[in-house]
Amino acid sequence: MISRIGLVVILILVRMASDFGPGVAQSAEPANTSGEVRADSLPSVEDLALWVEQEGGMERVSEAILTRIMALSSREATIWVQLLSVVEQVNVSSAPEAIRAVGMGAESRGLSGSEVVMDGLSGVPVADRAPLLALAAHLAEMEDERRAGEIRAKLLEEYPDAPEATEVRFLQAGWFLGGGDRILDGMRLLEELIVGTPQHPLAPEARRLYEVNGGRGSPNSRDDET
């Protein structure tokens, strides 16, 4: 089974290639070039959710999601990588609705999928809420970056030390730095990431963005000025 850190690295690489690669041309990718697996031949989203509900376990579903990831282009696979990371962390009872929500996202209904996740948060174990919020933000981002930003802000406010928080800080910083009047907020989030998690795989890119956007010196050696 692929490890959580492996999933995170895959997700980071895919998202950085599509969202944080200025000057890098994006080319269309075929869904599959080997002919070995076709996405339309895989179990449906509803099948995956029912397997969890009926079998009470994740192993079969995780393998099916991983197979789907390998059959899709990097852009299409991103949301499934996020889902695989989530279902391998959360309680089995939280997984079916997350799977159905991602199915909506795959059908270009990311906001609807996001709200399915948000509506169910109060009924899931507290330990499951941060990964589910990260998933909801990613789904919302497909259609409405502002709504995604609101969900990311909720995660950072309520679960600042969750494993998902580092990537969420990076994504939120990227959004703030992309325009508007919240550049300073974006720089603050980058500083938090660089100082708080200097060994994280995202730290080098956070440092680069910090410097590109006018940050001076090393945040690691500075007192927090905010």
C-alpha cells in the first residue's frame, strides 16, 4: 500500500506542476498511453462507496482508487490522489460520503461535492475533520477559489497543527499572492511554513515564493514581526 507521505508527495508534484509552475508550458495528456487500464472500465464511484459500506474496510477500495489514479492524466488524477490520502486516514464511516463527493468533483460539480463534505462534518469523528476539510477545499477550488479559501481558512483556524495544515498554508499563500490585497497574509503563511516545518517537501518551494515576492533574508532567522 502506498504510504501517506508518498501520497502527499504525488499530490504536491501534480499540483505544483499545474498551479505553481510559471513559465512552464502545460500540454494535454492522454488519459492512458499503455492501453492496459481504461478509466471507464473501472468500478463506479457508487460501487466504491458501497464496497466500504458493505465490507466495512478500505483495502479493496484503496487499491481500486490507486488503479484509477494510474489510468488518468495527472490533472484528472489529482482529486483521486487527495481522496486516497483521505480514505486511508479517516474512520471507515466517514469514507463513503467522501468518495461520493469526489465523484461529483470528477463530474465537474466540485462545489456540490464540497458542500456534501461540509454538511457531514458535524457527524464525523473530530480526528477526521481536518483531512475532510482539506478535501472539501480542493473540491471547491475546481469552481470557486473564494469558497476554497474560506474552507482552507477554517482548517487553519480550527486545526493549525493537523498534518494537512502545511499543504493548506502553502495553497492559501499561493492564492493570496496571486492577486488582491492580501499579499502580506500570503507572506505570513509562507513564513509560518518555512519556520514551522523546514523539512517538509514544500519548504523549498515556499522559500522560493517568499523570495520571488519580495521577502528579505531567511524567515528561519527572523523574529515573527506579525
